Amino acid sequence: MSSTKRIQFTTKIKAPASVVWHHITDLESYKRWTSAFAEGSYFQGSWEQGAKIKFLAPSGDGMVSEIAESRANEFISIRHLGFTASGVEDTTSEAIRAWAPAYENYTLLPSTEGTTMVVDQEVAAEWEEYISQAWPKALEILKELSEAASVA
């Protein structure tokens, strides 16, 4: 991982960790909060530890990953392994090996007001600005979804 940087984002959500977890991992909720990264984003696969999962744009292109660790309502570690484009996965090219594997971790911490969510992400230098602008927007949507659900 010669060209990655670790960035972190934190938000306080007035909802229990179980509600936040649901909105992170539920496909319909995921589509809503990840629209901050790309409208129409979705995933294919499972959030279970050891499972393969793809994070995709409407074109079907995106990230090839696996769930390195999954503790319900507490912690998810996503190990990004490469890209998929036009139906072809690339996890071994020199360009991919320059940054992969890269981790994206979500930590859910109980707080007096609900849950504090901490996102730690290793990001390639060329994506840092984009990711740094998108995550706060994504977390705001996730917060709104979670807080609305916990009131309902």
C-alpha cells in the first residue's frame, strides 16, 4: 500500500447502534446513504465476515471487496481488493497492487445520545479529495435515516 492515506470521519446519531447497523447494511437504505458517493450505488453480496461483496455504480463497475470482520451492531471491516469494470474483476494488476488491500472500517460506539459512528478509511491519494467531500454527506443521510427510524 504505497499510495494510501488513512482518513477518519465521526458523527453522532440519536439512534441505537442496531438501527444504525440496519441502515448501513440494508440494501434499500444503503442505496440512499451512498448516493452521496454516486447516485444509484448498490451492493451485491453479504455483510457476513469472510463474504465477498461488491460495491457498484449503476453501470455495474465498482469495488471488489470482502468483509474482513463483522460484529453486529459494533464493527464492520471492509477489505477492498480491487475494481470490477465491464464485468471483469482486477485484483492483481500493478495499478491495483499499488493500493490494495485497503480497509474501510465502521465502528459503532454507544453514547448517552445514541451511537457515535467512526469511519476509518484507507484511500488512494487521487481519491482523497472526493472521498473527503462525500463521506460527510453520506453520514448526514445515514444519520437522518437512523434517527427517523428510531422515532417511528
